[in-house]
Amino acid sequence: MIKNFLLAGLLFCCYLCGNAQYTVEVSSHKPQKVEVSLRDYAKSTDNYLMNLPLTFNITDKNILMIMIGDDTSLDYDRKVWIFSKDMELTELMKKDKNVNASKLFKNQNKVLNKFLSYHEKIRLFRPFEDGYEIIKKNAKPIFLEILNPSANQTLIFSMQFYITQPDPNYPNFFIAKCKPIEIEITIKK
């Protein structure tokens, strides 16, 4: 009986891993654009925040480039934040006096999670200068190194985004941790 539960759980996990929210096929030098819907992780209903364009491209050196955003400003004067490593919210607020968050956000998000979840096939090519990047108007390129590349390779990974908007006292007031965006990328060479 326990073996049946374990087998059912394993099959369910495999099903979930094979069904990413967004599926993209990328060929060498042919960028592929997808627009993802960012939703508030803390709310169960009416949690839509904004759409965010992502453009994927693969280089000859097995680097997956993701352009986050485009040349238009984000809705409602909002900004999208991503982190190259986990960072404590209090540490960020000490480093940058233009950052704050509501008490609820602070209680629910003591640690701001890194942009890319661990994955055995890819990793962030280089950390961000201050540990984070902010996307407002211009697209930001993010580079992921593909480990052990092969022809027609499929990568599944999650991306974590945070949203800020101005308030009367702070230009960067955290309003939401977004639900992770799961992407399945098939690389055709």
C-alpha cells in the first residue's frame, strides 16, 4: 500500500515537471518571445499583477540569454526585481534607503529568493553586481550557462520575480512576491 502511494506521488511529480506553465522552442540565432503573466503569490483570488515579456535566445557558446522586459515602461510605474542569490529583506533595506515594504510583506518575505531555482542543467552565468537587477523600462539581459549541452535539449526551470511600485515615501515599495514562473525550453541546434 505504501509503495502504491509512493509510486502515485512520483508519477504526479513527473506529471507536474513535464507540464510547465510556458513552453518555448529556441533555435540558434532565432529569438523566441513569450509574455508571462505575473501573479501575487500571497493572494489566492484576483492576484493578477502584470504581463512581462521575456525573449529567449541561445548563443554559439551554449549560453541561454533571457531579455526580461522590452522598451516600454511597465504598468502603473511598477518595477520587477530579480536576485542572483537569496537576500534578507532587512539587508536590502539597509543597503538601499529607497526600498521599503508593508508589514505584511515583511512578515511573509523575510528572505527574497534568487531568480533561478536550482537546476542540474543550467546556472546563472554571473551574479548581479549588487545581488539584484531592476527592470523598469529597458530590457535586462540575463545569461544562463547550459551545463553538459546536447542537441535538442530540454530545460525546465523556475524564475522568481518581485514587484515594487512607488509610494509617497519610497520610490521602491515592495508590493508582491510573484508566483514562480515555470518555463520549459527546448533548444534545437
